[in-house]
Amino acid sequence: MQKNVAKIISSVFHPFFIPTMGFLLMLNSDFYSPVISWEAKRFILLVVFFSTAILPMLSVAIMALSPKFDITMQKTRDRIVPLLSTAMFYYIGFLLLGRVRIFSTFKLFLIAAVLVVVLLLLITFKWKISTHMAAVGGMTATIFALSFRSGTNPVTAIILTVIVSGLVGTSRLILLKHNLLQLAAGYFLGFLILYGVVYFI
């Protein structure tokens, strides 16, 4: 039962879906909800979901056609191409958002995410760092950075991101996908980069 719940949490809060969830939180919080039209929100979410979820999932699905590829990506070699392609797709999303006049934070989020994925790729050559925790760490950092920059206090968004971080970390431990150091490293990598880019740039 415990492992089944952990599998559900890991699937629902997969790195493929975290950027879209992060944008949903931002667009429906006190940061931007009053000043962005529904049409603009829909466009942003479609671009983000397409570039950070649909395209990466399609690339993994295509790779899964090869009997040499393990879709669970337990081995380092199986994570290299998906991470590389994901970085490219994130950059495509950044370029697409750059074609319209929107808040710079949205573009900063994606370009910072590209940097996170590239660093994850480089680290993966030597060590199995947690991509799940890097994703939720980045989402949490973005909410905190926006809160400090704007002087607002989006309590609901902050509580949700902290809870999700705990749930994802616990689920990965239960499933024996990572040890505590790998989880912490992934989380702080995502957190520090997203916070630094969103808050200071």
C-alpha cells in the first residue's frame, strides 16, 4: 500500500509536470492573477505544457521503442539523452514565450530551468542526482523569490510547494530510487538556481 501511494505521488509530481504546475500556481496567485487575462494565461500554459511535458514525454516514448532503453532510467546512460532533449525543449519554450510581451519572470523561469537540466545532465555522468527533487526545489524557489520581490505573501502557494516537496522526497525514499544525499542535492540545486535567477535578475 505504501509503495503504491509513493508511486502515485512520483507519477503525479513527475518532473515533466512540475513546470506546468509551477506556472499554474504563479498565474493564479496574487502575483499575476489580477493583471493577466485568461487568454494570455491559456497561451502561456499551452506553451509551457507543450515544451516541458508533451515534447519530453514524446522523446522518452520514442526511445522506449528500443529494447536497450530502460524507461525507468535506473542507469546513468538511460538518463543522458532524455535530459539533453529536455534542455532543448525547455529552450524552445523560452523562445516561444520570448515572441510575445509577457512578464520577464516567465521567461526567466524557463531559461533557469534549462540551466538546471544541463547541470543535472553533467552531474548524472558521475552521480545519480534526483531530478524529481530538482524540479520541486525549483518550483518552491520561484514562489519564494517572487514573494520576496513583490512583497506579497501567497500563503497557499507556499504551503502547497512545501508539502509537495516533502511528499515527493518521501516517495522517492520509499521507492528506493535515491538516498537522502541525492534527494537533498537535487532539491538544493533546483532551489538555488531558480531562486538566484528569479530574484536577482
